[in-house]
Amino acid sequence: MICRQYQLDDKIMKTNDPMRLWQSEKGLVEVDKGALVLGIRLDDELKGYVLHGHGRLILDTIVETKDGAIGKPIEKEITEPLLMLGATEETQRHLVTATDEDLAEKGYGNQKEFAANAEKLFERFLGKERIHGGGYCGVPNGIVFAFAGKDHDLEILVADGAKIVYKAPDMVFVAERNRVLMKRPDHTILMNGRGSFIFGE
Amino acid sequence: MAEDLKEEMRKLKEEMASLKDQLKSMSEGEHRGRGLYIDIGNPMRGYVDDVMQGVAEGVHGELEKSIFIGPQGVRILRGQPFRQEEQERVDFAKTAEAMSALGHEHRLKILNELMGGGRYINELQEKLSEITTSTLSSHLKVLEEAGLVVQEKVRGRYLITIPGRTAYKMAQQVARFLERRNGE
């Protein structure tokens, strides 16, 4: 197995426009203009970013069973840093170099402070060793997000076309078209094209 | 599984026989005044509840082992069996809110449309042309707040929820029952 190490860029950028980082029929992730951005590289190849700015995560964690719909949409304001792997080409086009004023606007005294915060999230996601084994990073053609919550747990969203995996401290949601698994503290729902199965509630 | 159910039935019969014996001995031993006095107070009710709960848990355990996804869906309640105390704990405010949400012809028409699947607001508007756009929106808000309808945030479709579907069917049944009664 080949082990390679991720690195964070030195140069801090910012989003020049409001950006929709991901969108599908089930959800979206977007950040406002002025979000701070630091690139993530693997063997000098840009693989993703750590972003810090105001944004939104919307996910329709609703399951349509033959008995009716169950679940409700998740709508979260993003204020903490988030990590994103994938979709770098599209994102790169909307980035410009960040100034000290941009950093100050987000509460950072200097570039090192933001870099340290980005490192913290980066290590929470990948571990201190930052080692990746295998031939590719993230999901081929897909996108991976890690959202820093107030507690230690990260919220993870993996999306690849119609496939979505979302894991938060209080729920797991896996969907691919009409096949869905949703686990919440009080119930679990399994659904495929033929029917559904609900435990608990 | 059939064998296990037979076993549960056998246990139930045994419990029933035991209950009969207890009732018999109680009726023979206790006479107050002119009538027969049988005390089936709290201890007895608790016993019956426990027996029924035991049987329910046994059957539930069996069902849980076999996952079957049928065309109409399958549901298993994991909570405790419904008891008298739970009936007394009904949230009347919540019940009134749900009933109030149902209590409008337009809202029943909206639910009826949603029984056929998720709909965008313009689709509902097209089907329910007698309702103005602003009234339709406020009706949908009432249904959403009562938990009978949910709206997708990304696509914007409105979907009827499981409680919504149940409430709508219940309302239909009540209406049919009353119609039959009035016709008699």
C-alpha cells in the first residue's frame, strides 16, 4: 500500500462570490462571499479546501414511504470551519487572495491563526498522521464535507451523484434514489423500491 | 416462527387458566353484603397487563428477527403496549391542533391531493383552482405546523406525512360513519 501525506497550502484565499459548493435533489451546501479558504494538497495536487465563512447546509432527510413521509429537512447555518474534498476545479475559479482585513473580519489576528484553526479541523478529520493509503483521495467524481460542530463530533456528508451519506451525532442518513436508510435516536427506517420498514418510533 | 407462536399461545392458555383459578378462589373467599364482591383492583390489573406485555414482547421479538419489506410497508412498535395511563396522558392541545388543521374543507382537499404523492405548489394550485395562491400557502402552513404535511427545502415539494395520511383517513371514516348514521 502506498501511503501519502496531505498538506495544507500556505496561501490563504477567499471566495469572491457566494458559492454553491454542492447541490443535488436532496440538499445543498453553500458559502457566502468572503469565506476564507486554504487548499489541501496530496502530492502537490489540489484535492480540497478548508473553508471558514458564513454558509448553509440544507438536506432533505425525508423518506417517502407508502404510508406517508417521515423525517424533516435539516437546515443549518454554517459558522464554524468546514473541510471539503473534491470539486476543486469549479471552486478554484471563484477564489482570490485574502487580505489581512478579510482575516480580521472573521476574527483572525493574522494568517497563522487561521492556518492553525484549519490544521485543527484537518487533523480531526484525517488524524495527526495525515496519511492516506490508496490510489485516490475522497470519492471519485464525488465530494466529501466535514463540518466542525461545537462538540467534538464532526458531521460528515459524502455525495456522489444521487448517492448521499450524512452522519451527524444524532442521525445517519444514507440515500440512493428510492433506497434509503435513516437512523435517528427514536427510530430507524429502511426503504427500497418495494416497500419500507420502520423500527421504533 | 409458527412453532414459536404456538408456544406463545400455549403459555397464554396456561396464564389464562391460572387467572381463572385465581378469580374463582377470590370469588369464593370474598362476600360483602348481598352481592358477590370480586376485587380485581390494581394488583390484578397489573398482573393482566404484565401477562399481555410478556406475550406482546414475545411476538415482537419474533417479528424483529424476520425483516420483511412488503409492498405496503411494515411497522413494528418498539414501545411499551398501550395502557390506560397512556390514554390519560394524551396531549389535548396537540390533539386539538391536529383536529383543527383538519377542520377546513380546503385543507382536506389539499391532503386529498397529497395522498397521490408529493406536489409542487403550482401543481396544487392547478388542481385546486378555487383556492387563491395566498390562501393555499396559509393552509399549507397550518398543515405543516400540525405535522400533517412536510415541505422539501431543496425541491420545494409538499408531502403528506404518516400522521397526515392517518388523520385524513380517520376523518374520511368518521364522515362515512356519520353519513350512514344520518341516512338511517
